[in-house]
Amino acid sequence: MWSLWVTAAALVGPVVGLGARIECDAVDGDVYSFSHRYLNGTDFSFDQYQGKVSLAGVSSCLQVGLNALAETYAGTDLVILGFPCNQFNLQEPSSTETEILQGIKHVRPGGGFVPQFDLLEKVEVNGNNQNDIWKWMTTNCGFTQDRIEGGIEYDSLNVHDVRWNFEKFLFGRDGKLFVRYSHLQTPEGISDDIDYLLAQ
Ligand SMILES: *[C@@H]1O[C@H](CO)[C@@H](O)[C@H](O)[C@H]1NC(C)=O
């Protein structure tokens, strides 16, 4: 797995951070064939964001950084999507829109926090009930570190698994997977890649 880190660092194009950024394989298909539901229950399809640049992340307690990105890129073609997940140390126990929004506002991160990006219905990103979008993203983008942080709440470990909350995937305007970021990559550190894709 160390060779993966070295390879990622050596790839041409924008390189952000150290060891936290993995370029995705070129694969058939794109994210536009996937659908889900927004946290409020309304149908969601990636297809509605054709031609945009999208960033999808596991959202339990990652909201502060994503809000910073949402503010920086307000009015651009960047779409930011957060998927609540309770598979890492049970950090997102709520399921309903009201409970999740209340938890974000008062507990994690708290302080009256209101997300400036779209939240989707809660998913399982790893394991036997892995969401289809996450299965496609993870299997086509290597993995970000050799170990899983701990406190995992699922069966059926896979080498491609999401390692922790905050892990994110970035897509180009063509809906193709571009880069996978570990939880160690700050959202602010992703800006070089976003700028690169927005300029395409
Ligand atoms: C549900 O949430 C989405 C994304 O935040 C929003 O675009 C949509 O208008 C909402 N639908 C309703 C019925 O509130």
C-alpha cells in the first residue's frame, strides 16, 4: 500500500497534501447513473448535476470544513454532497432529517451550525449493506491508508473500505471519478483540485 501513496504523490496535475490524496482509476461509467434521496426524502439523482463538479463526502461531523468550501465556491459549478453515516464510532446515530439537523446544530459540530451544502439520506458506506454509490466510488479509487481507524460498525471488511468519517470523492464535469481524499485531507486542501476541474 505504500507504493500507492508514492504513486499518488508522483502523479502529474495538482497535488494537495501528503498521502491523503489518491487519484482514481479510469473506469467505464460515471456517477450520473446513480440516484438516492435527499435527507428530506425528496428523490435525488446525480444526473441533475450533469456538467458540474461534485464532491461527495461521509458527513458525520465533517460539516465545518465543507461549509468553508461551500462559502468559497458559492455561485460556481461546484456541488457539495454530504452522506450521513453511523459506521465509524457511532458518530451519527440519528436517522431522521430533524434529528440529524438538530445533532449537527447542537452537538457535532454544534454551536448553531447549519450546513451550507446538500445532505442526503443516511447510508452505509462499507459492509454488507454498502450503498451502491459508495461501492462504485470505493472500489474504483484504491484506498487512502492501510488501517481503519477503529470503532467500525459493520461486517465484511474490504481493502477498499472508507477508513473514517470525512473521507471524500471528487468528480469532474464528465461525472468521472477524479480523486479520493482521506480524512486527513482538509477540505481547504482540496481547493487546488476543485479549481483545476472547474477550469475544464
Ligand atoms: C429537499 O432538499 C433538497 C436539497 O437540499 C432541496 O433542493 C429540495 O427543495 C428539498 N425538498 C423539499 C420538499 O423540501
